[in-house]
Amino acid sequence: MSRLRGLWAEARPVVAVPLGAVVLAMIVASVVALLSSFFTEAGFDPSLPFKVFVGLFGGAFGGLDHIVNTLVNATPLVLAGLAVGFGFKAGLFNIGAQGQFLLGAVAAAGVGAALNEAPPPLAIGAAVSAGTLAGAAWGFIPGALKAWTGAHEVVTTIMLNFIGASLVAFLVLNLLQAPGFSFARTGDLGNAALPNAGFLSADLGRLHLGILLALLAVPAVWWLLYRSTIGFEVRTVGANPDAARYAGMRPGLLIIFTMTASGLLAGLAGATEILGTSHYMIASYGTSVGFDSIAVALLGRSHPVGILFAALLFGALRAGAGPMQLEAHVPSELVDVIQAVILLFLAADLIVRRLFRLRQAKRGIEAVETATETYGRKLVT
Amino acid sequence: MDDETGALPEGAPALEMRRITKRYPGVLANDEIDLDVRPGEIHALLGENGAGKTTLVNILYGLAAPDEGEILLDGRPVRIASPSDAIAQGIGMVHQHFMLVPVLTVAENIILGDETMTGLVFVDRDEARRRIRALAQQFGFDIDPEARVETLSVGVQQRVEILKALYRQVRILVLDEPTAVLTPQETEEIFAVLRRLAAEGHSIIFISHKLYEVLSIADRITVIRRGKVVGSRVPAETSEEELAELMVGREVQLSVDRGESHPTEPILRVANLRVRDDRGREVVRDVGFEVRAGEILGIAGVAGNGQDELVQALTGLRRPSAGKVLMAGRDVTGASARHLGGAGLGYVPGDRQRFGLVLSFPLDDNLVLTSYHRQPFARGFVRDEAAIDAWAEKAIARFDIRAPSATVLESTLSGGNQQKTVVAREFSRDLKVLILDQPTRGLDVGSIEFIHKLTIAKRDAGAAILLVSAELDEVLELSDRIGVMYRGEIVSISDGSTANREEIGLLMATGGRESGEGATLERAG
């Protein structure tokens, strides 16, 4: 018990604000739901917030298939969240996870379809590699631009998101379009599709290998950040670029490395999503993973473990949205409200601290401020 | 503001702080501190860093709220909740780091936040200028209200800060370490200003850790240690030794015994070095010197005369535009920081928080900041946590770093312990050359003593040490030879044992051009 309390004392300064933001977002969502009930035929329903959260929770965790759904939704968020969080650690705001995700997705879809009759290990290996490499390349570009010319990564990654989306459309409509379908899409994956747990039970059919990859990526990124000299350099550049230069590190190279690694993770997210869940790519692939992952990284305080939990929360919200709409008759977009409000409270963390009277020990302030500094500064400039 | 204050009988305090107590988590920053300041008095607050001086004046200036205690002005209790309250009550503060806008003029800076308006929209600049001129004249300041602040010297900028307070009609002026950035001559000038202010009835609270300054300027000295007042003295009845002992709580050796140096062959040789700053201006001009193994070469100079760029060029942070740097016979001109570190260069940077440390990292990571990539702290690119832990424990013990554990964040340590972190790291390397840039800036007496002793020990162990400092006292105390840097040039190099404080001060201020004394010193070097 006392050890548990010690652990909490250790974690509280870092965890308190994200937790508070989530709680506040749920309160705001409740109020929104209550207000919205005035305008429905059913009329004002004071118990609506309760129904909303019962619906959400049931939809996310109420049964094996629901839990699988949560995990499947969380998987790309874990990987892309790690991508954005890794960038934050170096003081870089990679808004380009969206584009890197799309490039990873289309590369995996294309290579997977081309090798759909190759032996599964080869087909999968090649498709996953193609996706990660494409994402990495799409991350390398803004990294190199920043290191060599000083172009700000926020600007270049936003532009590369548009270019990436157009490139995907071009590839799917031209080079990769498979014949025999009523719409433009890539070919069947065949042997390149990620294996799933469907052989155990029909409920587990969507539980694909990518989930395992995401779970492995969490300790891998943690190890890279906290147990390797490269991670130490990345974190030093992010926390104090002047000290990094003083210590003989090379910020330019580290920026390129970080953006490339970040793109690689986002590309991996795109690849696993295609190979495990979507199974083909279309010209106007709709996803918000690239942007949700920014919220995930912020909520997770850029720490791999925090990102895992934040991604699970967002995955659960996504999984629970449909069932909530059915049960509480509240539009599933309420989930977007919750996500957006979480982000707002994270950005304005002073509100959270005031409301919950979070008197921070010095240690905590530092930990929190480093994170705030990381994205706050980048948002402004 | 209140003309009657001058009429108060001598001794009735203008300001009284009674039983001020301030707790921070885990620290009692102020423990029932009593302080009274009389009209026309210069009252020095003396104490080590972290003793609670700054907390006390922050409470007075409304930057912190006391947990207990009260503040009385002219015998009336007042509540000061913010700096604007403080100013309204006639209390002004000049911070150690000036709060001026460089691109604005003196007048604009002074009226900023307290603008006299004509109508609702326009600032009455003429009225402001008139008042500033009158004030400057009254107190004998030689200041052009139309000059842009960035063109002024540090000493003049400080006077602008004082004027800013006087413009707001303060009667009690707090100065936080006002002489830290000044030359001896500028210090004398500012002292003259302060004496004049006091003669006009202003009360002055003067925070310092320089003992001889406190003795020369103050009417009374209050010494604070660990949040408590440990004594109050009148300069005539005390000495530097007594004050130091009060401050630190034990007997202190005020100046290290430098001993004889036994220099051998030159290790660091610099020839015809030219360096440009970020704006492309040549700020180091044709500088040449050598530092021999086993000696300390001190470079004195007012901050901003090219020392920063010189040090950056020698430590791989800036490429020189011309010239040569040789280390142990090898050409290292323009070599990277990593390369120089490997070749035996240790470097304690002047701005430890900006360059020397990562404050949001734990202590142990900071102790390996420049050696994390080397054996035994890393194998390949894998960190060896056990080796880092073991070294951290050793360094904490050997360099007396006061920290609850090796994993506390560097930002939670005091300035002295932060600097000891840097010193522990850099002094423990396999050194040929050691470059120290302001190694004791802002530190308490105890830490200064410790770092000075270590520096001498490193010298005697055969390191070639280059000490760059704007603190003339430090250069005089440690250096075997002293160079003076003025406008990018080393205008003289003289023998440390015969150097004269006033001559060096004059060289710092004028470069020796006008007086010709530089030539004498050059021969001495």
C-alpha cells in the first residue's frame, strides 16, 4: 500500500494534469449532451450523461468483441502517437504524422498486393518494410529541410500532408489501381495480410498481428529514448539545444534522425492499419489517425507508457461511439467533442491545475513544463 | 511622495518587516526575519545564495506572499500583494538582470507602464522627457533620455533602472546584486549615486555577497543564513572575516593560497585569432596568447568585449574566421566540441543553466553530459546505467554536491550545487586544458572557496587553465598571469603576483589607450 502511494507521489506531477483534463472533458461532454437534449423530440433528459457514459463504456469494454474493437482502434494511435511523442522529445512538432501514415499505408498496400502470392513471411515482411520506409522517407524530408535550411517543421510537415494525400490519390488511381473493382483501389493483399486471431474464435477475427507490433513498439521506443546514447542525445536536443551543442552533440543530424524515426513509426502505423484492418487502399483514404495521434502524444506526455494509455483511451472512445449513439441516442460525434476538449484543457493546463488545486512540487513543475514548453513554444512560433 | 518622512526623527524606521516567515515545500526560506530600514539609510542584506535574501525582498516587492509576519511603512501596516502595490507604496526594485527593452529609448523605458497621457490615446513624451531630465539632474545622472538603451553600457543601463524607480517616486529602493556586472570604476560611480540618494532621504536595501563592497557602502549590514537573521553589524565594528563567518556559519578562508606555480611547456597556443559574432561583426581581433601546463592565465574584461566569442572559438562552438589554435602541438583550429573534448579539453561554461546543464534532466545525466558516449558510461550506443550510477555516487561525495539522491532533477538544486555538477564533470576528465568561464558567478562564499581550491589543485596537477571572468576579484585571486580584453583585443598581459587592481580596472574600462599605462603592464608581462 505504502509502495503504491510512493509510486503515485512519483507519478502524480506528470499524470495529474492529463487525468484532470480527461475528467473535465467528460464533464463538459455531459453538459453538451444535456443541452442537446432540449432540442430533441424526447425532450430534456437529466439522466442523459449517465446513459452516454454507460453506452460509451459498454461499447468499449462490454464484451470480447467490443474490447477487440477498442484494441484495433487503439493500434494505429499507439504507433502514430509514439511517432509524434518521439518528435516532442527532441523539441520537434511533427504535424506530418498524417502524411507519413498515408504514405506508409499506400506503400504497404501496393507492395502487399504485388506480392500477394509470395510466401506470407516474405510478403508481410516486404509490405511492412515498404510502409515503414515510405513513412521514414516522408519524415526525413522535413527533418533534412529543418537541419539544412532552418525551414520550420510545422510548416513543412503540413505541406507534406497535402502533398502526401495527393500522391496517394495519384498512386491509387494510376500505378496501383487493381482491375475488376467498381471503384479505384489497390489489389487484394492475399498472403501479405497480417495474420489474425480468428482461428481461435470468430470474435477475435479482427485481432491482427499489428496490435502485437504496437505493444512491442512501446518498450522499444522507451528503450531507445532512455537506455541508448542516441535517445539521450535526442532528449538533450529537445530539452536544451545549447547544452547539446556544448556537449558535442550534432543537433542537425539529430533532427534528421528524429524526424525520420518519427516518420518510420507513423508509416508503420499506416502499414499495420492497411495490412491488418482495411486490407486495401483507396484514392481518398479517410483517416484522422495522424491528427488524433498529436492529441494522444500530448495526453500521454510524450512518454511511451503514457502514450499507450492515451491511445487506449482514444481507441475506447472510438469503439464506444457507435454503441453510445444506439443506446443514448446521442450522435457519435460527441466523442470528437470529448477529444477536442481534452486537448483544450491540456493546452490550457493552468485551468486544470486551478480547478483541482494541484499544488505542484518543484519536481512536478519541471516535468510538466518541459512538456508544455515542447509543444507550447512550437504552437506559437 | 510623502515629504514628512524626511522630518521623522533619526532612527524611526521607514520600513519594518516583522517576523516574516515563508515556507516552500520542504524549505523554510524565511524564518521569522526582522528587518528595519531607516530613512536615508543604506542597509545591506548579506547572505549566501539560497539563504533567503531574495525571498525576503520578493515579499517586500509583492512577488511572494509571506506565510506569517507583517510589513510596516512609517509605522503603518501595509499589504503588498503585487509589484504595482509595492510601487504605489513607494518601494522600487532594481533586479540583477535588467528589465529594459533594448530597442526603446531611455525615456520610453522609464515611462513604460506608467505613461502620462494627453487625452486618452497619446503618451505625453515631452512631459516625460522633462521629468526625466529634472530627475537626472537632481541626482547627478549623466543620461540622455533619447538614447536607445541597447547603445548604453551596462553601468548606464543600471542607472536607467534606478531612474525608472525614482520616476515612480519610490522612497525605498531595493538593489539585487547591483555590482555583479560592473567594473570597479562603474561600481564606484554607482556607489556615489546611492550615497546621493540616501542623502536625499531615500532608503536603500542593497543585496550583495561581496564583503568589501558591503563594508564600504552600507550604514548597517544584516546577515542572513538559512532563512534566519544571524546578526546585524555596523561596518565600523566588523570585518570581512567576521561577516564571512556569520554568513557561512564557520570560519572561511577568504582568499585561497595560490602558491607558486610551476609552469612547464605551452599547451594551449592561440595565434592571430579572429572571430565574428552572430551578426558578422569581428569581435575578437588578432588575439594571441599561450597557456602553459601548470599555470592559470586569467582574462579580465568588462562583459561583452569579445570574451564569449573567444571562448566559443576555443571550445568548438564557433568557427574562427582566421588564426590558429594549437593544443599540445596539434592544430585544433575550428575543431568540433566533441573532438576537443576527446583531445583533453574541459570547459566550464559561463552560463551554466543555458550551456552547462540540462535542468529538466536528473543530476546523474548531467554528470555525464559530456562523457555519456564514452567508456565506461556507454558500450556502443547502449548506456551503462550501473556505471553512470556508480560515477554519480562518487562525484556527489567527492565534490560535495548537496542532493538527496542522484536522480533528483538538476533544477531542484541550488546554484552552487548546479555549478558543482558542472565542475565535477569537467574537472574529472583526463585534462590537458581547462577553460573556465565565470566559474563562480552568483555562487556563495563556501562554493567559491571550494571551486577555487579545486582549480588550484588542477593547476598543480599540470593542467593549462584559461580563466575568463568579468569578476576582476576572481581573476586577481587565481591567475598566475593576467590578460585584459578590451574591444576584441588582448591589450595587455601582466604578472599576476604584481598586478594592481586599479590599473587592471582602468585597462578594462579604457583599453589603456588614453593613459599609456597599458604599455607599462605589457612590459611587465
